[in-house]
Amino acid sequence: MLNRVDLSNWLQNSLIFQGLAAEQLIPLAQIAQLQTFEKDETIFHQGSEATGFFIVQTGRVKVFQTASNGKERILHLLKICDYFAEVPAFDGKAFPASAIALEYTELIFFPRLVFLELLHQYPAIAINMLTSLAHHSRKLAQMVEDLSFKEVPQRLAAYLLDLSDRANGDQVIHLDVTKTQLASILGTISATLSRAFLHLSDDGLIAIHGSQVKLLDRDRLKDISK
């Protein structure tokens, strides 16, 4: 694990702590704990007690909900510097979803009660976190809107554009999830997702080579994604 000084600097890379002064990051680093998980190991179960929240230091995490019929709905696929489970860490309610490591993963864990005590000492940290919570709230609202009003090709176009934006606008992107996982993220099934890929490909908007997707017409993809 990073030493406390290096960790306090590293924490600035996560949106939840961006903009905090060095003297505010140091006490955060002091209460942080390293947790490691092997591939497919459960981090927490849906409905279990929320003991704190996490930031991904290395590896990848899948956050998902499971319906009573066993059907899985992927909510988030998280990478380095992404954070999760911050809402139940605040309200003290159970985890609303489950989380597993998709590969060997190291997480920075902030215990709930100790973290809340820290917020009383450093209210500026709490104020800063409101921005990140608002950001997550907007993303959730957008997800609900997309699932309610957009067809699968629209959702797929938006997803591919987002991947490209996160890769600094690269024209060629790599899908780092399986087609089954991507279908779950987009709220559909694999067969419908395959038809959506074929639709965008036949229209000359993308070219597909295995897990590699080349965006051939960003402007039209943007039009479709709206």
C-alpha cells in the first residue's frame, strides 16, 4: 500500500476528493484501509450492513443487483480511482446492491463511523463530497431516462461515445466487458444488443473487429444517441 503521504496525494485523483487541500487529505489517508480481493471474490452482498465506502486503487469492480428470479442487472463497472457505496456509508442503511472483483483488486476502504467523525472535524470535506454525490445523482437520473425513453441502438451509441470520450476522444475503442455484461448495463438482452451493433455497423457508423470498435461517424452517432 502507498505510504500515508503518497496516499493523500493519490486520493486527489478520485472525483470524490478532488479539490481538497493537502491538510484535509492527510487525515483521510490516516483512516484509510487497504482491502484486497481475488477475481470473482465478493466485496459485499446486496442487503448486508453498510460498513463504509471504497475507492478502486487497482483492478475492476462490478456493482449489480439481483432480482428475485435470479436475473442480474449491472449498475456500474468501476476502474481505478472510481468510488462506490458512498450513499449507504452516509445514511447507514444496507448496501442496495452487491459488488464483486472482476480481477485481482485493491480497494481503499473508509470505515463509516470513523469517516463520519472526521466529517465533523473537517466540514469542508463534506461540502466537497456534495459535488460528487450530485454528479452521481445526475448520472443515475440519466440512466433512468435512457432506459425509459431510448431504444437499444440509442443507448449503445451513447455508451460507445462515452467510452471514446473517456479514452481522450480515440476513434478506436476496446470493449472491456463481455457482450452479456454490456447487454445488462444497457438494460437489454444479448440478442437485442447484437442486432443494435449490426444496425450501427450496417449504417456505416461503426466497424467491429472482435472487442475493438471503430467509430466511423461521431456526428451521426451523437444524433442517434439523443
